[in-house]
Amino acid sequence: MSFQSRFNFNIVKAVTIATALLSAACSSDSFTSEKASAADNFTMIHSAWLGGFQWQGVQEQISMQQSATFNTPDMPGHGSDKTKPADITFEDYVKTVTDILDKQDDKTILVGHSFGGMIASQVAEERPDKVSALVYLCAFMLPDGVSFMDATQGVQGSAVLDNLFFNEDKTAVGIKESEIHHAFAHDLPAEAVEGAKASMVMEPTAPLTYKLSLTEENYGSIPRYYVKCSEDNAIPPNVQDAMIQGQPVKGTFTLDSSHAVIFSDPKGVADALIAVASAERNM
């Protein structure tokens, strides 16, 4: 069975049987490959609207090639966490990750997908001694003092930004259902995307206005890598290029994929992360 088919099956199963079971199996705070010993540790921060389950295929691909341990937490209000959007702050996201890192001795490779890149940046600032490298997977890699709302003002050609809608009290934002396939995952079968829609949540708006607080001493001391997706309709490639040019990175990778690269090319993502781990291990 292809990964796309497995993903679709898992999502449907989550809806029809128990979303919590899927979250426990696929998006628990920690996952360890059977081969893990003296393993690289990856902490993977999911995108807006989804949850830790999105990393399952990438975890599987990494574990086929090497020993590794994983942290794939659900941010508040996402996945199996049912916190109301109105009660969620950006600081809550950051604390979710720092609480995990505080419980482990080893450093981690911190990976952020999409909006998760902003969380990764702030976590790195607050726990620089816990992070060996930062990886931005078609993600927001923004400088100090900039929020998501700041960064997206005036952006042209984003099928996500062009199709947002707010709930009644404007505490959460979603994407028009008819545009999800085109905006996120045009290189996946439509039926797989239909299954994924059931696990998408409304995104809390308050964290989108949070301005990053970063320093060269902490955040700036950590090696940064960027994985660009050349067919991304959510964060257009030219926007990704601008972020790469705006902040020095140690390495870049390019995957011919949509924004949903974790589902359409999990092996490509895994290979990039393994390359980062190898580079940092050999420093």
C-alpha cells in the first residue's frame, strides 16, 4: 500500500472510529524507532490546521535508514488537544515544546513545517542549549520583531492567504474547503485530501499576531537549514527564496513538491533531515 493510501486510510479511520486513537499512535509526544541507540533526536513541529500525526510518514522513512527518536507533539487546539482557540497563545505553543526538551538530556534537531517554523525559532531562542540545528520545511523563517501577520501583508500568489475565513468571533481562521486541495496538496490524489480535511482544525488567530523575540546570542547561534518546496501554492517559492536570502542558512534543499510535502514526498523530507543530522554529527 502506498503512503498516500495509508494516510487516507488512517485519517478515515480516525474519523469513523476514534481520532484519539490515531493521535495516540501517530502523534504522541515521543516515538522511537526500533533501531534507536545513540540515535539522532528530532523534534517536529506541525503546521497550522493539522497536528503531530502529519509526521508519521517522515518518521517511518527516517527509521528505515537509521536509528532515531522523535518528538511530534500536538500544539494546543490541534490534533488530540481540544483547547479552545480563544484560550490559546503563541507562548502556549512554545511551552509545549520547551517542556518536552527540558525532560531530555540530548540535543534535538528542531524541525518546523509552515507556521511551525515560527514556533521552532522561538523555542530555539529560549532553549539554545537544547537545539543542535534548526530546519525550516517550507516554513516561516522570520527575523526578530516580525509576526506571521506582518510577514504575510502584501504577499501575492498564496492560495492559502487568498482563501481564508474567520469564525464568528474571529478567534480562529480556516481555509475555504473548496480550495484546500489546490492550496496545500495539488500533487496528492483528491481522495487523500478529502480524508485529511476531517482532521483539520480552525487555527487560533492570537498566535498569528505574535512578534518573534530573537537574539543573535541564542537563536542566531544555531545552524539553520531550509527545505524549499518548488511547487508550493501556500508559501510561494519566491517568498521562500526571500526568507532564505534574508537570513543566513548553513544549507538548503529543494523538493519538487506542494506545501503538503510531508505527505507527497516523505522520503525527500527524510533524506534532507538525515543529511542535516549527518552534517551536524560530523562537526
